[in-house]
Amino acid sequence: MNSYERTMKRLRGDPVDRPPNFNIMMTFAAHYVGQPLSRYYLDHRVLCEANLAVLQDFDLDVVQAISDPYREAVDFGVDVVFPEDGLPVRKSPLLVDPTDLSKLKPPDPATGRRMSDRLAAVRSLSEQVRGEVPVMGWVEGALAEAAVLRGDSALLVDLYDRPDYVHELLEVCVEVGVAFARAQVEAGADIVGMGDAIASQISPEMYREFALPYERRIFAAVHDVGALGRLHICGNTTHLLDLMPQSGADVIDLDWMVDVRRAAEVFGDYPVICGNFDPVAIMLQGTPEQVREAALYCLRWGGPRNISGAGCEIPDGTPHENLFAQARALREFGR
């Protein structure tokens, strides 16, 4: 059973030899192949090399064109600095004043410098592993993109003071997200992930108004072109558990702060939970036995279709022995 078959059967609830492993690897993957982070972010060839290397060596079941939250933002015109071997830094928001929205020009995924690089990554990965390993693209959720363009603090104030303005901004962001998602599926993505991190910082009422409708539109577009959707919201989303399944996502990542047993009770059979042991305290700093126990706990209580993965990105410097321990735990659970 190859990774593509394993994943699709797991999503359908069919028997598999072992649960799939959907760990997110970015900084870890770049350094694993001896490349500085800037090249991983800016050169799709390095991203592909890194993904294929960790896929093989750590028994992953997905290759992912995920890198950083600034793909769309840079093509909108946000000034982002990429240190040689450090995380990218946004120098300043693009929409310093609300009136700047009238000047905002939505980028074209096919011609935007960074968005087209992600399309190239998806295309390359698809050419190499399609039908054997799921290929996952990535977009920013409309609210997450609005936060990058406007600035987190300013946007959170706008939710109270300028709700109509926020919806106007979200309309621009969601249309770019829909176009980018469709383009990645056309390039060969089987799954499109969506990051909407700032959503964990707002109330259920605000999530229902400012995040959920736009998540639905992107995932509906993904489904319309024949792919699956994966929702990733960093942080504690316990207060959003009854709303997140309404996004239309097929897979929902849960960060480690969320009680996976409670989430499984709320979600039922679908959508599928991915996660959610602590990537730092367990995977980075724990022992192989702690990793094993945490992975098995999530599989036992995360629902009958649970997909294994840490609650968020695998940290740089994670001991290889801990990644191998997770892989062994999945085989053990399969038996």
C-alpha cells in the first residue's frame, strides 16, 4: 500500500496497514538537506528536494509545498526580508491606513513571483510522486492574509471598529485564495492546505462572521476542482471546535493545546483529525518512548480516521530518533 492509497483509504474509513503520517516539516527539512532557509523559501527546487528527502527517510505520507505565510503577501506588494538562514520578516504592513485598500491590486498566481514559485513546486512534486504520495499545496486563509496585509493588531481593532472595511478586505483576499488554490490543483495538488492562524485569537462569534464564510469559499473551490482541503489554525482552537468542521475541510489539524478526545467527540466521523501531540515538549525535547506514547494516544482517541502528526511544524533540531519512534508507533498501531 503506497502513501496515496493509505491516505485516501484512511479518509474513507477503510482499513489501512498503518495510519498516515502528515508531519509538517519546513525549517527541519531545509536543514536536513543542508540548505539555508532562504533558499527553501525562495527556490522551489530546494523545497522539493527537502520534501522528498524527509518523505523517504522519516516515513511521511505527504509532500507539501508549504513554506511561510508570505507567498501571496509578497505578490500583493508587502516588503518581506529573507535572511540567509533565518525566518522571513515583514518590514511593515501594506495597508497602514484603511484608505490604502483602494490601491490594493490582487496578484495573479501564474505571474506573481512567489506564488508562481509555489505552483512550480507543486508541479515538480506531482511529476515525481503523483499517484504514489499525496501532493499538498497551500494557501493563506482570507483572515490570515488580511492580518499580514493590515497588521495583526490593527486588524483585530478593525474587527470592532470597521467591520464593513474588514469584509471588503476579506473579499479581496478570498478571491486571491480561491484563484491560488485552483491553480495549485491544476498544477497537480491532491490536497490544498489553508493556514488561518489568527482565527485562534478571536471569539466564536467573530470566527463565524469573519473567518468561516471565507474558509468555506476556498474549500468549496478546492472541492469543485477535485481536490481535498486541510485546515490548519495554530494555537488553542478549543472554543472553535463546533464551528471548524463547517469550513468544509476534509482534514483539520489540531494544535497540542486542544483535547483530542473532546475534538473527536465533536467532529464525529468527519472531518478527519490530524495531530496533535506537542511538537516541542514531546517531539523536540522528549524521549523516543514519550513520542511513542503520545502518537499512540492520539491514534486511540483522535477518531477512527485519525492521521498522525505533531500539533504544528516539526521544530528544527528534532532528534531523528524521535521521528523514527513515531514511525514505529504507526506500524505498531497498524498491527
